[in-house]
Amino acid sequence: MDRYALYSGSKFEELAGYSRAVVDGDWIFVSGTAGYEPTTGRFADGAANQTRRALETIAETLVKAGSSLADIVQVRVYLADRADVMPVCEILGQTFSDPRPTNTTIICGFPVEDIKVELEVTARKRG
């Protein structure tokens, strides 16, 4: 079984010793992904826009691994504010279709105040 890492080039990957994703056979483990806008160097405004941007980054990573958003089996959502649960849920509901992935949502703090949401996913390539 092949095991390899994918990197986005983020300075935090080397600093914190992590990969954007690890592919292990048919499984793809994607690290927590915030709604960072690489073109502006800032985080998107609001939790809904950050969720959209994080999903774009995740989708790009999954394509590099030979997969797609449709292959996600588990989503973990980390939110700074419980008031953002419904806006984020609406975006996820529009993104995923049956069979929808499992979901765990946690309210927590982030080391960067501008981060409103972070998504972590596990996917399995379908043959």
C-alpha cells in the first residue's frame, strides 16, 4: 500500500510538522483547513465564506490525491462561535449529497482570532 504526503506550501506545515494531507492506500486524511485566501493573505469574511474557501482548498487537495468531495466519509467542524453553526451547516448541506459524510461539530478557540471555522476531513477513494 502506498503512503505519501501532500503539501500546500503553507509556512505552518513545516513549522508545526504536519502535511496538508496524508494518502494511505485508498484513505485520504486532510488536516484542519481554515478559510484562508492565499491571493489576499487574509481569511475570508465570516464563517460561511471561510467554510466555502476551506472546502475549495480541501477539494483541490483531494483532486491531487485522485479523489473528490464526494469521497468524504467524515467531517469534523471546529467553530469559534456557536452562532455560526447554522450558516456553516447550510454550506455543508449544499455541498454534500447521499451518502452524506458523518459530522462532528466542536465549539473551540483558535490561535488566530480571524479564524471562524476549520474543517478536517477523511475521504476514501472509490474504485
